[in-house]
Amino acid sequence: MLRKLDPEIHHGLKCPMEVAEKGSKEPIVREGAKLTKNLITRLRAAGVKEIPVNAAELVGRAILTELVDPVSKEKILDKNHKLTTPTIDKILAGHVESFKVIYLDAATATPVILDTLEMERTASKEEAMVRSTNVSGPERRPPSRRPGCSSTICSTTPSGMISRRSAGSN
């Protein structure tokens, strides 16, 4: 699986596998390397728009929209529900090409947003943030400026596997 490269989300995280520029054997980022601002700049300059993500990193994250296999029309998961290992296995085995998950930075966000999604089944992360702000305290920043919360799109390759070549392609 691949995830859209986002400097705000990925700065400071470790890359789960090597990422190389398309057509190159030399990796830009080695497996386990910490993604610094400099490395993220190099990735973007090389045209890398997505980086690999381990399926285990997605367990417990909530999805933003209902997840349906486009071929079988089977509903895999309702919106705002948390991903589990069996659900991720279904995604990889099926025909889902992409889906959005909520990324909460534990250092700057509280679980109130996710709890609000869970209880209220809000339509979006922005709505959940507004509701949690109204419930949780005096901070009245607009949702777009609230630290620690963003969404990310995850993509699956046709085989469900990540290759070094596909991780560096557009």
C-alpha cells in the first residue's frame, strides 16, 4: 500500500521500506530512515508523490467514507469505523484502489476527535473537529487550523504488494 507524501504528517516518521526514483537502483530513502525535511524535499524533487505504508500502521485508524469494493459491490466498512487487520486483508484481496483514513498526531491531538467520530458518526473529520471543539473547551480555532489532524489517502497496487519501483512512481 502507498500513502500520499505529506510533509506535515511524515516529518519525523520512519520510512517502512526503501524508496527509489523511477528507473534508479539507488534509493533516495533507505528502509527505516527517519523522514527529515531534507529527505522529504529530495523525494518531492524526484517526483515521488506516494510512499509505502505498512498495513499494521493503519490498524485502529478511522476511514472517512464508506468503503465498498467497486467490483463486487460488497460493503467492507462503514465511514468513521476503525480499520482492523481482517478489514485490511479484505481491502488488499479486493479491488479497492484508494481510501482515506484519519491521521491523528498523538503529540498534538487528543482522542476527542476520534471519539466524536465514533459516537456521532459525523460526516467528515472537519465536522467532528467542530463538534469536539464545541464540547471540549474554549479553543475556537477553525478546523483547518487545528494541529494534529489530517487525512491521508492510501492506495493499493493491483497485487496488493509494494515494490520499490511502484513506491517511486507517480
